[in-house]
Amino acid sequence: MLNWLLRRKQRENPVFESIEMTIVYPPALDWNLLFQRPQQLMTAFSNIPGIRAIFINEETYRKQTRPIEKLNENLFLVQKGVNYDHLVKGKKVLWFSNPGQYNYSDGRKFDFTVFDYLDNSADEFAVWKSYIPKCFDRADLIATTAKVMYEAHKHDGKPIFMCPNGADYQHFEKARTILPKPADLPDVHDGQKIVGFHGAMASWVDYSLITAIADKGYRVVLIGNNALYQKNIVHPNVTCLPHKDYKVLPAYIAQFDVCIVPFKLTEMIRGCDPIKYYEYLSAGKPVLTTRMEEIVHKYSDVTYFMNQHNCGVMLEKAIRENSASKIAARVRVAKSNSWDGRAMDAVKMINQVIGGMRNEKDI
């Protein structure tokens, strides 16, 4: 067992040592469909000494070849219903983000529970509103991705901390190099710029804004149609492509002149910290977004903000101003918001709360 929350010096550098634990993500997603926050965090957790990560796989997109698949030394995909007791080391921690999983049980005891509060429970996610109190009751610790949720619950009496989304910098920095053009990307005429987006083609995407951009003569490429989200915009300058495997996304982003996050400014989006934003920055690309609160508050100096009225002007500005110094600034932001950093912050908080619980028992 690793020592409890100690900091010691090795060659004058403080090193964090966590209590040994196994973090389990319950069945809610297919590991292979959209490689988003749960997959990123579980991967990053598994890279921390003393931490093991187990992802219970929904298999709605791709079936596993074996009941338990070992992705690295401390990261495992497990089919639902398969006993994984032999994989557990140290404290057994449940980390869940789907509010419908508030009562999840695998028939065995969890030592600690974290509710990862991802999305503001409004608009499209209003269905989850009645579940949030149940999630809070179940959890020993709350993680929130955005300030609006943190501020709403910081005085509720449960330990809570900000854990925004992050960047898989090493993966998306590949888009800063010359990569072969994917075969299904459209041809553009001389001087035409490509404006790109990847992600769920969901109801919170502002398709009228996308059409306004296309009306300006830009070639707009939207990547993300899948079994859950389907959208087809009929416009000569818009190309809608199906969902792409995470491994090949950099090849597409490399072809984009500008990347966009065209989300509607709804109550739900007030709590949105879009992962794709960090991925675009990792690629060094100019990024245009609507005025989402999380981005306005934290990243205004590396972001261009757009609406239907100014999108043409802002696109021209982003392209005109692009430079080595601008790219370097975006890259610095991406590097400083890594998934490894997010995972380490979360593990430190788990250690801190477990330590507090132990101290209370000793009193």
C-alpha cells in the first residue's frame, strides 16, 4: 500500500504519492464510439502510479473480443456482468457521470464514490434534473466541469471541486504537421478556406450560424454523424461527414484553416466546457466560438467570438492574424490543460476527502 497523501523530496522536487486505488467507471458509454471525457480521464488515471482504472463497457458500437481487455498495465475494459474482483487493488472508487447511474452497484462494495457533474441539467439535459440530488446523496465527492454548476452547489455541504475538460495534446499536435488529405474531404477552389467542426451533430449546435458561414463562401466541413446524432445541411458549401475514429481526427483537423464551436447560448451551454476546443488549440488552429461563459472567462485572449452578424468579419480576422506567435499561445493553453493534470487534481481531491473521513473517525 502506498503511503497516505505524503509529499517527500527527491532531488528537491516534491512528489505526490496517492493512496492505492482502483477507479471504476460504470456502464454508460461504449469505449469506442466517442473518445470523450470518461475515456480520457480513465486513461489518464491509469498513468498515475498506484492507480488502476476499469471501464465497464456498454458495447453499443463495437463488441469486445474478450470479456476483459487490457489496454495498458493499469487500464481495463470489462464487459457488463463480468467479475473483475481480481483486478481491484487498494481502495475501490466509483467514478460516475451519467446521472441515471446514481444507484449503480456491481454487487460488491465501493469504498468511495465521485459524481462527475458534466452538464448543466437544463434544456436537452433537463431530464436529469430530478436525479442530481440523488447523485449528490450517493457521492462522497463532486467534480464539476463548469463554474455555473460549482457556484450552484459549493455551499451544499458536500466536498466539491472544479475539474474542467482538458487536452490530449500529444494526439492533436499531429495536426500541426503536413498530413495526407483524407479521401472524403471535399475539394476547394483556389483561395477558398475550410472551416471545420467535429463532434455530436446535436440540437445545441447552431446550424443557422453554420449556414451563415457557408453563405460567406467558406467551405464548411462537419464531422460527426452517427447512430445517435444525424444532421444533413443542404448547402453547396457544406459537407457533412460521418463520425471518424479518434485516431484519424488529426488528419482532418490538419486540413482546416479555422475551427469552430458553434453552440447555441442556452442555459445548458452555460455549463459547457467543450473538449473539442482544447483539441483545436492543441492543433494550433484559430478557433471561433459563440460567447460561451467558460471560454469567455478563461480563454478570451486565444479565442475569436462570433455570431450570425459578425461571423464573416471574425473569420477574416482569424485568418489574417494567424501567425507563429498566435499558434504558440494556443499551444501553451492546450499544454497547460492536459488530461493528465486533470486526473492528478482529481486523485489529490479523492485523497484529501478520504483523509478527512479517516480523521473524523479517529475523533
